Amino acid sequence: MATALVKSPTIDPRYACFKMHIRESKIHRRGVYALERIPARRKVIEYTGEKISRRETKRRGQGSITYLFTLDNYWTIDGAFGGSGAEIINHSCEPNLYTWILRGHILYMSKRLIKPGEELTVDYRFSDKVDAVRCRCGTPGCRGVINVKEE
């Protein structure tokens, strides 16, 4: 099955609260970068896309690159279709964003002050019940994998 690759990703200003842009990343392929100062504890961008069922998630999740974000026990958001640009944000074991799921919306919030030019990152926290995915974040506290042990 072919993966739905976001060929020309852009930041959708309807879902972004700050100026940011997409360019090459040292972490993986492309990344999202702040174009202005982002204060701590602020909504940065909403993760948007097509809302799909568990069955469809399993089907679409077969590719090597996916833009799937689990919303709850049934629904997943596929950022490859109707994504806000948040789907391009890379993983880091020491991220500057955290995820807040509120009333069916996936929000990326700033953990600390983010400076212009800084790449935006979030901890994907993949389950340890799926195959381990190597991490390339390069931070001093890197776990080596994107997966985390589930409690």
C-alpha cells in the first residue's frame, strides 16, 4: 500500500497561533520552525486532519511514513489529509511542545519559551507494544527510541 505523503506541506493559519514555517530538519526530513518568539504555556497549533476509525487507522498505518495521531480509543486523526502543518512537527525526547487533547481537539502547547528559528518538537510517546522506532532527536536525554513504556 502506498503511503499518503504530504508532498507540499504548509502551515494553515486558521490553526496556528504564531508565525512558523516548514523547512529541512536535522531530525527527520522536514520540520516546523518558529518565525517569532512563542511564550511558555501557549497554544501553538492544532493538529488537524481526517478523522478515521481504528480499522482505517490499521490500514493506513502500514506505510513507513504516516501522519496518524490517536485521539481516543476509537478515533485517529490522519494529518496527511487536511493537516494544519502540525503533522510535520518532529519527535524529540526533550521537546519544546506538549500535547493537550481537549474536547476532541489535539492541541500542541509550548512547554517553555521558544525562540525564533527554533525547530518545534513534541514527544510522540509511541507505545512499547508496537515495534520500536529509532529516535534521531540528538538531545542529551535521548531515549534512543520514540517508544515509551506504558504504565
